[in-house]
Amino acid sequence: MCILATHNKKLHRGPKLRGTICGSLRSRYHKLHHAVWASELGVNCLMKFREHIEEIDFDGAEIVDVARKDGVVIVSFRKGILLPSHPAHSKFSGTLGGYEISFFGVENEEALKYVGVNESIAYSGKIPVESLEHITHEGNQFSFGGYVEREPWYEWRFNANRYEVQLGNS
């Protein structure tokens, strides 16, 4: 198993070999180089990053689970495409299978169902949006828009002070 993380975390290369990602390996090039190295050896990789969410195409992505605990919201997705400009595109090109995004310090969460032009009501389903058309991100504000049970239009908004995207499998 290969775990490629963001800040001075462990890099596991098989059951016996272990190393540490040092400060010099923080660049995207080195992280991706190690992910490619591990995949060439037939090792499953898990990649985490804390930026580039705007370089994921969420059109048609599905939210399969939402977990909430102590100001953290973990959203599990199926489908999505890494754009060619994403630093992990060479490793995870094509349609993504399952992946997660963890949002930390979540506040001001609201889910809305639009019932008319500029008219919405509060929505309280466990998964506020099931099938996505888009995710927008400006500063600390995130907004998900799409469908629930094939019915338009739902919006889920919240503020988060940071996020972490996890691609691959462990």
C-alpha cells in the first residue's frame, strides 16, 4: 500500500519498507513522481491534496454519502474527472471511481430546494445534493448544485476553513 500525503507524513512502500516524505518532497512534482513510482510497481496508491478542487469536473458526479462530526463534513463521491491541468491527472486520468473530500471547520451549512423562480425552502435530507452539476468555491465558501432523486434544483452551501481531497484506494 502506498500512502502519499501532504505534509511530512509517512510514505509506506509495501509491508516492510517505510520512509518519510521530507520537506524537499513537498512539491507536486516529487509527490506525483512517487505516486507514479508506486503504481509502476503494482502498488495501490492513495493521494491526498489540499488544493486544486477547481480542477475537478464534478458535472455528473454523484454524492454517495455525507458524514458529519465535530465541524468536519466528509463527502464521498462516485464519478468525476480530473482536468488535464490537475497535478494528479497523469496518475488518475479518465473518470474517477470513488473519492472523498473532507471539509474542516464547517459553519453556516444550509441545504435548499428550489420550488420556483428565486423561491426556495429548507431541505433536510442526509445527502443534500445527490447528482451534481457543479461545485463552486470562493475563499471559504462552497456551494454544490444539482439534483435529488432526479428532481432539480437543490443547493448545498457552507463555509469551511480548509479541505482535503483523497483520491485512490487504501
